[in-house]
Amino acid sequence: QLAGLAVIACGLWLRFGGPMAEFATDKKSPELFFMGLYVLVGAGAIMSAVGFFGCCGAARESQCLIGTFFACLLVIFAGEVTAGVFAFIGKKVAIQEAQKIYDDAYEDYMKNPVGKVNSTIYRYHVALQCCGKGNVEQQTGLPCPENIQLPKASNCLVEIQNVIDTNLHLVGIVGIAIASITIFGMIFSMILCCTIRNMREMI
């Protein structure tokens, strides 16, 4: 249950609290990246529910509930492995998708540097702590955050790649940790189930 709640918290933070959350405030968003986070949150919610039923099965010494607990953990483990493989395979596509969103906002700003478009690209710059696409000549007309180190942080496309790489590595670490816990949960549930069956046969 605690592991499930930790997964939910991690997924929600990456979705609503991290730098990538700014990309969801506009009409366009990197769907592939956020889809992985939704899967992560869903897996955490299922883990919490399954953990509760596992506790009930252990308390009641019910082979049926513990067996169901094992089967659910097996499904969750398979889902975690699939989501992990999907995340690493789709990383390049997610980066390109997020970079295109910034490119579109950048081009819209260059065409009309006032109003809502101005605030949109400024949000991206603040969230990513960057300004522009590496073109020093055009940076003077862009809404850059205060105290930003130029030209070091001048290329937002590179910053987008770094942010997604970092977040996906975090998701991968969380996934591996939860998968390890899931494996131990399956092992101990089978041991408990066999022990209960042997005790009942002896009685």
C-alpha cells in the first residue's frame, strides 16, 4: 500500500509539479510522456487497493484472497515492465513532441509578440530556465526569465531533452524499485499460501 501511494505521489508530482507540467497548460501537450505518467498513477492506485486485499487475506488466512493477491501482483508486474519498455522506446518520440510544442509557441511569438502568446512562451522559459533556441540575435526580443545565465541556458530545445531524460530516468528508477517490491510480494504471498494450506492439511 505504501509503495502504491509513493508511486501515485511520484506520478502526480511529475504531471502537475515538475517543469513538464507547463506543457499541459496549453492546448497542445506531449501526450506520449503524460500517458506514461497516467499509467504510473493507475498502477499505484491498483497497488494500494491490492495491498489492502492482501492484508485482509493474510489476516483471515484465506488462500483464495492470497491467491488473488498473487495474481494481481503478477498483472501489476507485467504492466510495470511493459510501461518501462514503452517509456524507454518512446523517449525519443516524447522529446520530439515536446520540442515541437515549444517550436510552435516560438514561431507564434515571433509572428505576434504580444498578448497570450507572450505569456505562453514566458511560462515555458520560466519552467525550463532557458530562453530561445540558441539564436543570440533573437534572444533580445524574447521574454526571458530574470537572472538567467546566457548563453549557457539559451537553447530551450536542449533543456526540454534534458528535462524529459531526467524525468524518465526517475520513472525508471521508481518502476524498478516497485517491480522489486512486487517480486518479493509474490514470493511471500506464495509462501504464506502454501503454509496456510499445509497447516490446514495437518489439522
